[in-house]
Amino acid sequence: MDAAHETLLFHTAVRWLSKGNVVQRVFELREEISLFLRIQNKQDLLSAWSADSFEIWLAYLVDIFGQLNTLNLELQGKGSLIIDFVDKFKVFIRKVENWRHKVGMGNLAMLETVSEIVEECDAATQNLITQHLEALEGEFKRYFPDIQSLTSRLVRAPFTAPVTCIPDDNYDGQTELLTLQEDSGAKMKFETESLTVFWSSMATSYPNLCDLAFLHLLPLSSTYSCEAAFSQRLHIKTKYRNRIEVKYDLRCALSETKPRIKKLADNLQHHPSH
């Protein structure tokens, strides 16, 4: 049919970006799908597919899932901290607030796919989009309550954080913060080291302060490592190697330790029996 794609995509709950990619592909093949439904005489589906507002809502889903996919990609990567994710969530919530305000004024510029098919939408559709954006904003705020705290400011900027960021009943922690802020050696280390390395190095000198910091640094912030392992497994165990035991290969693939190939090769040369 000279389409841009040969197949539709299928959703899998294992993959973060799956839903967005599926909706994007369906939108790009909407004319071919419509023709296929007509040829197959799927009248019920074709009737729903040909409804006046269907294409607009499909385009809207493409835009929303595209924005969620962008956010998901920003949450991936090794060494990410929850306090970094907080900033990204705050930015996304403010974006949704701005989109809702713009759509309420009839401006669809931020919805690129919707803008491609309509210059302006009717009042009913505009109202539904506004309601959905408001619900999306509310869901993010519900799911991530109190996404900013004074303690996170302590972790990120300990040398400018007020002593009030530590509870009054933690007198030792307040004392350690005042001492840390006058520690010139710690200041130099803070400017050159990552947050995790810096606070780990301060654990002996400032134990109470570090206990508070570790509450923000230790929790797993995302399932990125699981996603990476799943991707590596797909590369290792293919249909051509479906009987291979992947445990040891997967451990090598996921390890951050770089193998010393030259040394291993030299050992093999000197000890061929190994």
C-alpha cells in the first residue's frame, strides 16, 4: 500500500515507551487501517473509526503519550536520584498547567499532532481536552505529594541551607550542619564530587547529617536497571540462540567492571589448559 510502515506495533507492559509508540504508529497508518476495515467489512469498527472526532482524539493521544514518553526518557539513566526526578516532575506539572491555560484560550500550538489536522477545535472538544489536562495535572500531584522539602535542599545545597531544614529535636544534626558550613575542605570536595560521593565521604565526620541525606540518596529512583537488563537479554538470547543459558552472559553484559582482555589473553596463552 506504499505506507510508511509495514506493520502495526503491539503494546507490552514491560516497556515504558510502548503505549506511546503504538498510538503513534496507529495514527500514521490511520488511512491504511480505515481501508483495511472497509475491505474486511468490519462495519462496527469502521463506523467508530470514521467518527468526526475520532481522528482529533487519536492525534491528542499521540501528543500526550509523546510528552509522557519524553518525561520517561528523562527518568532513565544510571546514577539518577529521586531529588533530580522531583525537578522533572515539577517541570512537567507546570507544563500541563500551561497547556491547559493555552487550550482554554483556543491555542493548540503545543499539541503538534492535533494542530496538523485542525486549526481550531470546537468548544466541546476544547472543554474535554481542558478537563483531561486538569485531571492529568491532579493525578501527578496526587501521586507525587509534597514533592519538595527542606531536607532535599539540605542534600543539594548543604552550605546555604538554613538550619531550620533539620527538625528541632535533632540537635546533633543542626550542630553538624553549622560545623559543616564552616568546613572549607568539605566545601572544596562538594564542588568537585557528585552528591553520592560527597555525602558518603562525610558519613564519619557528620553521621547525623548524613543519615538525613541518605534518606534521599539511597531509595531506588527508577526501574531503569531492570529495563536495561531486559534489553540486554533480548540481544543475548535470540531465536538463533534460544537454548543458551543467559545467566553468566547477562552478568557480564550488565557489569560495570571492564574486562582486562589483554591480561586474559596472555593468561590463556601461557596456560592453554585453562
